[in-house]
Amino acid sequence: MQVIETLAEGLKREIKVVIPAADMKARLDERLADAKDKVRINGFRPGKVPVAHLKKMYGKSIMADLVNELVREKPSEIISSRGEKSATQPSVSMTEDQDEAEKILSAEADFEFNVAYEVIPAIELKSNDGINVTREVVEVTEDEVTEQILKIAESARSYETKKGKAAEGDRVTMNYLGKVDGVAFDGGAAEDAELVIGSGRFIPGFEDQLVGVKAGDEKTITVTFPTEYPAAELAGKEATFDITVKEVAAAADVEINDELATKLGLESAEKLKEIVRGQIESQYGNVTRQKVKRQILDQLDELYKFDTPAGLVDAEFDNIWRQINTDLAQSGKTFADEDTTEEEAREEYRKLAERRVRLGLVLSEIGEKAGVEVTEEEMQRALFQQLQQFPGQQKEILDYFRNTPGASASLRAPIFEEKVIDKLLTEVSVTDKTVSKEELLADDAEEGAETKKKAPAKKKAAAKADAAEGEEAAPKKKAPAKKKAAEGDAE
């Protein structure tokens, strides 16, 4: 077998592989000899079928299988023997000339095929001594724990029927029917709907007009859907809701005590406080982790500058761009609405894709050199989390991961990445800084305000710039059934 390099330009490689006809014939003869003792042909005893007869009947079919096997297996073997790693699946091409193909299948001509691929660039790891990060830490106060428990307690709050008019904080039970231009619309009707006035669950203006109603009242409420309402056919339109009030109920006082804890399924108020404090600390810890990770990735991005495989960048960009267009379609907006153009957006997200690919390769190299591994237990735990996130779709998800090549990589990649970040945190300089929760969240809030002026992908894709390994390839969660139209943006 001959391997001839025909192109070595940047990261691009092309090679021609030539397997002599004599070698192909020898491989065919081996297969025929093996088949001789296995095939059953009328008129011949087992094992007594002449090889020449077998070749006449099955030679081309067996040779076609050999060709497919060589094309499937040889490229990766050859690339590995050259000390290279292919960034994506190599592209293989063969002759399209029918006469030439017939000669190859008859072992009368050399079998030639071409392999085109991009190599993963060699990355020389640098010292991490110069990487410095600040880890912001928030001390959770007793008042914050109490405030959070009171919010949670709203779900367990009891209500008692009251006579008289509804006021802020009262729960109104009603039937309603929504109309636009006098015509009822999908999702705009409900019976025995419960709404706490002031909860912000319904579209702006709806709840305010319930103040003063009492059981038995019939009323028409007029509101205007927000211009950014998810249902494009309702966005910005005026609507009326014919309501019939069935009950007005006042909220009972909420106290943090063992009785409240019992309602929430816990044994005591102290246990409730302990769990809530842990949840708050975990939430702040996640923000802290992401900010530390972003600092590390930003500095790695400055440290490592090299050409990235175009195939990987194209695939990453396609993922991002697909999400961008999905977001635009769902919101009914255009790039102009986001104060940008398609060309500008493409350029911005192409840079984002390049960054993510480059950082993914750097983290992969760091992890490989450090011996970072993802255990089977960690993979199983990640799969279980996927199943929990998509209730009712467990079979679909399991089938996806079992039957989709490379799907398991979408579970492994984020685990591997986090473990590499953990490794880096033991090597870089980390300075803890106690801050308020407002300071901890300030950067994200400012970034969110800034990205609203840019294309919608900036809100989602750029926010995921940390995810250098790329977006998850797992099945996307199905969109929930459209909420009743009266239930507004706060939901």
C-alpha cells in the first residue's frame, strides 16, 4: 500500500492511497477461501464448492465489501500512523469512472482513493503562573434566608373566602374569555382560573382591573399585549377579557414555624432554614464559578493564538447560527430590530465560534496531558439529569444516546471541561473577595443590558462563550404547551 501526500497547506491535508491490484486479489482470495467452507450451493457438498465458481458468483460482491471496509478503516489508521489527529471525519473520494470501478472489483486495477482532512494543530502548553482570577464570595444573611422562605411559603399559603371587594394580595377565582377584534383567540379562555392580585402572572394591566371585584361580578377587562409577547399574532394588540368572578379569598398570614415546614414536607423550621440557606449559597456559588471560569477562559484566549480547523469552526458556527434564527423566528423579529445586520451578526458569531473551538482544543490538550478522565458513573449521572429535565421523553432520550453516533460526547464534554477547570484552579492564582449579592450579580446584569442592544444571539450564544466544548447535542426539550394568553411575561 502506498500513501502519497498531495496537499499540506496550513491545517489542510490530502493524501492518495494506492493498494495494488495484486494485494486486492490476495485479500479477495482469502475471503473466498474462508467462504468456501461456509456457503451452501445446490449441487455441491459442503466445503467442496470450487473457488473459481465462488469467485464467479460472489467475487464482485465480496470485493465491494472489501473496498467499503478499506475506505472505512484505512483513513483513520493512516492518519494515526502519520502522527496526526483529524479535526473532523475525513472526506474520502474514489473514481467515478464505471469501467475503472469494474476493473477494481475484478482485481484487474489498483484500488486508489483520496482522503482530505484537517489536522488538529499541535498545541504547546504554556505556564499557568501568570493567570490570576478573583473569586467573589457572598455571605448569606439571616434576613435573606427569611425573605426566600417567605417567597417559598407563598406556594403553601392558605386562602379563606371573604365577602366584599378584592384587594391587592387577594386570590380571585374566575372564568374568562379573551377576544381580539371581537373574536376569541386560542389560549385565551379558562375556567376556575386562580389569580393572586399583584403576583404579576398575567399580562400588564389585567390584575389591576380586578381590584374591587366581588363574587358574582361580571366584567370586561381591556388590555394591550406587550410588543415582545411570545405569540407574534397577539403581540402589541388590544384585547378584551370577559370575566365572571366566582370567588374572592383573602390570604392567611405566613409564619416561619414548624407548621410551615411540615406543609413543605420538612420536619422543622430549622431544617427548612438550613435547606434554603444551602440553596442560596449554591445559587451564588454557581454565579461565582461561572465568573471565575470566564476569567480563566479569557486569559487562556489571550495566551493561545493559533489557526483553528475550519471544519470545526463551521460546525460550531452552524450550531450558533441555527439557534439565532430560531430565536428570531420565535420572537417575530429581524436583525434590524436588534440594531444590527445579518452580515455584522455573522461576523460576530463567527469570531465566537472560533473562540469556542480554540478554547475547546486548549482545554482538551490540558486535560489530556493532566490525565483528566470522565468516569462511567459521571456519565450515568449526567444521563440521569437529562432524563429528569425532559419528563415524559425518557425513552426518546435513551434511544437518542444509544443510536446516535457521538451523542455521548455531548454528555462527556461539559463534565470533562469542568474537571479541567478544577485542575486549572489548583494551578492559577486565586484571590477570594467578599462582595454583596448586588456586586456579584452586577456584571451579569450589566452584560444583559448591553446585549439587548445587539443581535439576539448575543443574549444566548455569547452568554455561552464559556462553553468552549460547544453546545449540547442532546435532544432539545420540547416547547411546553402554549400558556394561556392572559398569563403574561412574568411567567
